[in-house]
Amino acid sequence: MRSVLTRTGVGFFLVALTAFSAAAQQPAKTAALPDSGYVLGPDDQIVMHAMESPEISDKPFLIGTNGNITLPLAGRVKAGGLTVEQLETELNARLKTYVKDPQVAVTVVEFRSQPVSVFGAVGTPGVIQLRGRKTLYEVLSMAGGLRETAGSSITVTRRRENGEVPLPGSNVDPTGQFSTAELNVQEILAGKNPAANIEIKPNDVISVSEADSNMIYVVGDVEHGGAFTLGGRQQLSVLRALSLAGGLGRTAKPEKARIIRGVPGDAKPLEIAVNVRRIFDGKAEDAALLPQDVLVIPTSSRKVFTVYSVPSVVAAAAYGAIYHY
């Protein structure tokens, strides 16, 4: 009985050892390297390193307008539209006829085929070359970020051949060639709309509005009257505006404050009475100032207050409101 068990144990051991040896001889599975995501295109310049192919190794090659490169041995190769990794695979396949084990590595030394134009209120407006997949936030960061004078909107325009801008409210221009969408700056800065962080495509145009058309004005009996940017917001509270203006003057009449608002198509602006004293005391809700609104704080003194910075369409009404109430 013992001999039977011994033979059985030895047999099991030999079977297990054989299975382990067979598994060890199988080639190990390696994880696929991630694709860089950068798609080569016309005017990109590349350099290839190939130890067994000195004819092409360490020499710059410019991808032509048709997307082709012409190489010794390999001939004409369609590089445009391929990622770096795909081009390496294609070149290795071409060179196998001449080289036993070609190992070609491709490096992009000049990126020129995926321009994105960024204009308006950014740190460094101009043309940016994409290097792989980039989102809207990343491209804005590459352009130096938003300036303090940024307005309330960002516009993304895309050639329809690259697809439409994947955002709600996107529109197609009358020619049918471009798709355009507008985003709210404040939502982006506050991270309230993650879906707005779309992938940017080559030849997209990104325009950040300037705050010139997105200002509010505080005039009259305040410490530091003038123009103030909404800073990407679409409105500003009266109390916040007064804070920016340094607060009320000693002879101010806050209970007689007015908001002067231009009305499109109407020469006479709208006057909205605002009792700032009651707002201060918590007895009235704070009011909202819209772009181009003028908050007027009347005075009980004869001091002259300037309104030179106020839009001309409401300047006269604003000046009159300072002393009339």
C-alpha cells in the first residue's frame, strides 16, 4: 500500500513539474504600451533612430502637405494621419525586407500640424500647437490662463469636418462650415460645468471676451468711483459694487440710490430706485447690477463728482441723479 502511495505521489509531482516547465517556456504576456495620442500631419518634422539603418537614422524628415515622407529603402510612406507608434510599426514592417530586426523609434522634433488659435483676454494670445489630446482648460492654461480683464464668455469655433462642438446650444454658421458654442467663464473658473472641458481639435479657434463690454459703474458720493469688471460674472450685487468702490462717502444719500440701465432701441435709459440703506440694514434684498449698469449714489453736498467713465448713452442721467435726489 505504501509503495502505491509513493508511486502515486511521485507521478503527481512529475505531472505538476512538467506543467510548470511548459508554462515557463511560454512567452510572457506584456502589457501594450499606451498610444501617445498625437496624430502626425503636414509640416511636422520627425527624427528616426534606427541602429541597423544608418540611411535614415538621426536625420530630420519633414512631413509633406500630402502627409507623405520619402525615405531611403522604405520609399514613400504615408505618415500623416498616423500616431507616432503607428508610424514606427509601419516603418519596421517596410524595413524587414532589408534589415533582419529593424527597431525604429520616431520622435517629433517640431509640432506644426495641429494649430489652435487662442485670442482675447488670455495671458499669451496666439497660435498653440497641440501635442496629443488636450482639453479646453489645458489649452487655456497653455495660453497663459485668463487675464483679470476677461469678460463673461468663451467662444469655441470648429470646422465641421472635425465634427461639431459637443456642447449644448452649439450653432452652425450660415456657410455650414463652422460650429460655434459659447461658454460661461464663471462656470469654468468655479468648476461648475465639467462637461464644458471638451477635447480641443486642430484648427479650433478659442476666443475669450474682453471685459470692456462687461463692466459696471459706480458714481456719485463714494470713495473711489469708476468702472469695475464683472470678472467673468454675468451680474454683481449692489453691496459688492459699493465694496469695490471703497464704500459710501460721508455726505452720501444711500436711501436715494439709483441704477441707470440703458434700454436697447430707446434713447431714454431706465432708472431703478434702490434703497441702499435698507439693504445695509437687512430690510431689503440686495439688487443685481447687469453689464453696463451704472449705480448712482446721490450726495447732499455740492462737491462735483465726475462720470467721465460712464457710457455716453446713460452719462447725462447718471450725472443728474447724483444731485437731483
